Amino acid sequence: MCRRWCRGDWGGGVDLDRIRAVAFDAVGTLIYPEPSAAEVYARIGRRFGSRLEIGEIRNRFRAVFAEQEAIDRANGWVTSEERERRRWQDIVAAVLDDVHDQAGCFAKLYAHFGKPGAWRCKPASECFEQLRQARISIALASNYDHRLHAVLDAFSVFEYVTHRVISSEVGWRKPAPQFFARLAETLRLPAEAVLYVGDDWDNDYEGARRAGMPVLLFDPWAKRLDLGGHRIGNLRNLPLTSGR
């Protein structure tokens, strides 16, 4: 089958002839929380006595999340279901430090983000359909835990995804090379045959690149135009289609 890429706004910075699968990051690339995490923390926090405003919660979340990333980096990016739960317990405790019941507040938040209704899916059906027609395997590779399965199962578009690699299940978090090695192993392909698409510079772009995968940064806000053909602003511009 003769093929071409819908080049759209990215121009083609990837060796397309070698691509046999496309793997996508989940949160921030294919799904996003709605309402936002800060709004949910504020709403649930108020039930437990918190008086923090959304802006303060957002700033705290960013700082504490970065601290947790530093902890995982120091530990070689090793993870597990237990570690992922502890990470979120620590984040909630540090962000909402004025609640009267830390355990109860965490339980509510943890359950919330495991429900499909907490998430929205970015437009991906057209992209996935064209990849499927081109016989390109579709994978999802995410830093998350077991809750992600229930979220994905609720969206019909993810029926196109044939492989899921989730950090808590494989024991490594992005950007660990072992995570991307497991992704390639799961797909039964060499790293250079797997195109990785994600929105995070360190975990997705640099992680996949160092692992030997071709990579596109999902950059809908056009913050990294300097990447030229190695960024994409719209998933509709990604897929392979029948060509001349």
C-alpha cells in the first residue's frame, strides 16, 4: 500500500518509512481532567474544611508535583501501584494541608480521578481510524496506575488502542529507558519503528528520544515552534492515509 503522511502543521521531521506503530501519552495528550485538577481539589477540599483558593491550590500542586518528580528521579524512576498511591497521598497532604481529615479527603480525590466522568477525551477518532486503516498499531503509554483502565474503557475511541503500557504495571515511570523498552517489547517492534507522541518535554519527548524512538511533541499551544517537524499542534494532522 502506498502511503503518505498528513503533514499539516508539522512538516515531517520523522523517518516515516520505518514507522509501524504510534504510541500516545494519555493525560495531557489524549485525555484531560474536566473540571481541572485545581478546581476539583478546591471543591473536595472545602468539604473537609479547606479554605484555599483555586489559584493557591494550582501553585501548590505544581510545586509539590515537581518535588515528587525529583523523588522518583532520585530512585531511578522505579514505581509500583503502592508508590503511585503514596505519591498522590503526599501530593494531596501537601496541597490541602488545612483539611481536618487527610485520609478522607485523599480517598475522595483518589476515587474521583478514577472515574470516567472526571475526564474528557481530546478529538482522536479520525486520527485513530486512519492509523488503523494504514495498518499502523496504536498504543497508549502513560505514567499512571490501575485507575486508567476504567477511564479508557469508558471512551469508545480507545477501542482502537491495541496495547496499553502503564507505569505502575511495568514498574518504571517515564522518562526511564526501561519504560520505553517495555513499550517496544509489548509492541514486538524495535524502538526506531515506534513513533511516540506526548505533551511533556522531559517525560515524553526527551524520554522517548533517548530511548531511540522517533518522537513528536504534542504542542497545541505552539510553545515549541523551534522544534519544527518534531512537534504537532493537532492530532488530526498526524495520521497515515492512503496516498498517491
